[in-house]
Amino acid sequence: MADDDWGFAPPAFDATQAMAQIRRSLRDLRLTERDNGFELGGKPVLQTLPAAPDVGSETSVLHFKLARQLRLSPDWDRMELRSPADQRKLLDELKRRLARWEHED
């Protein structure tokens, strides 16, 4: 029982495909795309950050800032997406925050 990987590796993270899926999901949540981010009612919710150049890295990484509160000038939490699991975490966290902000109004 030394080997539990069943003979296959998970697929590589495709940043281009992940970004397209994230955009589609955010539009489904009724967020508006503006410049390098997404807004709800004119207030920024999520922003994409430029990728830092990783010379020796073969993996793709997406960088985001997620608003802590729904304000015109919010404080931000930074998130890095390196895998499909990170992508799901980002969308789940965004849905939680949107539900909380809707409840606060």
C-alpha cells in the first residue's frame, strides 16, 4: 500500500480556461464586468491582478482581490488560484459574501 495515486495525475491547471469559467460564473451572479474587475451596483467586488513573472514556474497562477465589504473603496483579501480547487474556493467565498451583503441591506 505504498502507492495511493491510482496511476494518474490530476490535469494541469489551465489559467485561460479557468478565467473564462470564472467570468461566466460571475455574470450568472449578476455582477458587471468593468476594466479588470467585477462590480455589484457600481461597487467593486472582485478585481484581477496582473500575473507576477515566474521564470522557473511551469504552472499557471491567477491573482485576485476580493472585497471584504460592499463599499466604493473596500478593503481587499488577496487570493491565488493554482488549481481547480482554488477556483471553487474563490467562487464559494464570493457567493457567501454576496449572500451576507444581501442580508445586511
